[in-house]
Amino acid sequence: MENPTGAEIPGGGAAGVPLPGHEELVGRAAALREPLWADAAECDRSRRLTDAVVEKITGAGLTRLLTPARFGGHETGTRTLLAVTSELGRGCCSASWVTGLLNAGGFVVSLFPHRAQEEVWGTNRDARIALVLGLPSRSVEETGEGVVLSGRWAYASGSLHSDWIGVLVAVPTEAGRPSVHIALLRRDEVDVEDTWFFVGMRGTGSNTVVADRVAVPRHRLLPYAPVLNGETDGLVDEGHLYRNSLTGVFSLAVIGSLVGGAEAAFAYVRERAHDRPVAGSTYASQAESPTLQLDLSEAAMKIDTARMHARRVADTIDEFARAKVNADLETRARVRMDATYVARQCREAVDILVTAYGTSAFDESSPLQRIWRDVNVGGRHAGFGMGIPQQVHGRALVGRDPREISFLV
């Protein structure tokens, strides 16, 4: 199999079955765009993806992009993950966001010991894994065989449709300083509280996972820092396809949703420009107005810019993974900044488009207002916000260690 840059990616299908290529998988995602668009308003109203949407995405194999081939996964490069989620985002931002993060869950599980991977995928190649990358209020007790944990983890995108959930826990050590691990929990071991009442990305159902004295065996605990930093040497097999991937996998999992949403908003405004009047003017349609033309041009350039930076994130991840080389701090800081810049360009493009379209963009029946809410909420995810990515990048550019101000580099 080859990725879009032409460099070979290792891996082959289970039992000799050829893996689907980049174009085929993106084509499957494109074929779902209309059904997702049709269900997007219901996902927004009910604050969760419809069962039909989840079944379509899963049935198309689009939650197995980063799953090992030996378990029926596709073992794609991350450029394919970006292209697939961008296509899905043109239909429904929430569906794309969840799909991206479920694939990130597959990426993480592929780094766990083989015993854990067998438990997840041994009897279900479509097992879906949600991730919550925030430390909770929690209790963690060491046992001889692992840990017993209790806690609450908010903003668990995809938890409503998952079979497994990965959460962060601080495991006690003999040195006295806790070590942060990813703990892999079965969905039936935890509760999911309905706490996701946000104005955008409502369909993600990013509720709160609650565990009460759940026993987690040792093989379902994985050190978090090496995964986050793309430094899993000695932790996973040397031949592992994603061993040297970056923290960028996590941001890449969601920025496709923002790019796709911005592209959908652009197409919606552009297609209707020839039939919409310009209030208070003699123009026959918006398409005749120089103001609308300038706005479309500006929005198009912002979306193009977002797309190019997003592809650079994907290509950088794939490059280091293929070379089996750990990325330096400046590269990692730039990748985080790239993703942050994608989010900003998408927000700004959608703002231009809804203003150009007019007040009716904010009618509840208009898909533009839903996209506007989704992109503005998703684009303000903690990984992109509060000026930290800019500080991290700038610090690396002057030769300082950005880890002094942020663990997420």
C-alpha cells in the first residue's frame, strides 16, 4: 500500500487480503457525505450521533484506519485519516470529530501489549475505542495485578458509541511521584453521565465517564508520556508502524472535522449566491456583488491555508513514523502550532461566510448556523487554545525547552 506522498507504508491485510488504498477509503467517506448531512440536524438536536450514522461509518470500515492489519484494520498513513475525516466533516462535523477520535483510540490501543490488543479486537475487528486525555478527580489503588480506580472524566467524545474507553490515571510509584498512564476500560465497566450541554459539536455526545472501583490489569496500563511525545522506543515492537508518531496524531484526529465543516459552509454559500438577493441594493443576486466575491475569495484562501497546514501535520507524522526516528522538540512544537493555525483559519473562514450570507444564516433551519457553532466550539479545543501552542512554538524557536511550560508538545 502507498500513501499519497508516494512513500511505501508497511503492512498487509489479514490472511493475505489486500488493504484498501487511500483513494478507496476517501471514496467511502465521500459516499457518506449526503447521509451524514441529512442526519446532522437530528444529531445536533439529540446531542448524540444517530445509530444510523454510527452504523454507516463503522460498516464502511472508517473506524479501523489505524487498527493493525492483523486484526482486520487498514494500517493507513495519517494523511488518509485527515482526508477521510475532512470528507465526513463536509457532511457532519460531529460525526467526523467522533470518527477521528475513535481512530486515535485505535492508534493508542495498537501501542498496548499484545494481550490487551487481543482483548479489544480479537473477536471484534470493529471495536470502537474512545479516549479522554485529561486527568480526573480520582482514586487509584495499586494491587499486585494492576490498579483499582475510581474517577470522573469529562468531555469523552465518542463514549456513547464505544466498546472500550481509554482514560488517564496517575499510578502510584515506589518513588512517591505518580506516573501518568492510559488505562483501558471496558465500556460495560463504567457509566456515562449526560453532561454534554454545549452550543456546538453537540452531536459528539462528549459526556462524562464515571468509574467506581474498576479493576484494571497491568497489561491494560500504558505509560502516557512516551505515547504523547512519539517516543515509544523500548515500549512497543521496533517494527510497529506508528512507533515514532507524534503528538500530532491526536490533533490530526479532529482538525479534519473543522476543515470539512469550513468546506461545507463555503460550498453552501457559493452555490446559493446566484439565487439570493442583496438587501438594499440593485444587484440581481449576491453573485453580482463585489463584496460577496471578495468574501468568497478571502474564505477560500483561509480554507486552502488550513488544508495545507493540516496536510503538513499528517505528512510530518508519517515521515517520522516511516523513518523510525523520534521528532525533535522544534518539530513537535511546530506540529502543534500547525494544528492550532488550522483551527483558527477554519473559524475565520466560517465567520466570513455566515456574515456574507446574511442574517438568515442564523435561522435555526439553516445548516450554516450549525456549522458555525460546530467549528467555533471545536476550534477552541484545549489543545488549540489559551495561547499555549504559540508560546510552545516560540519557545522552541529560541532554543528553550517548551516542556517547561506545557506537557503537550
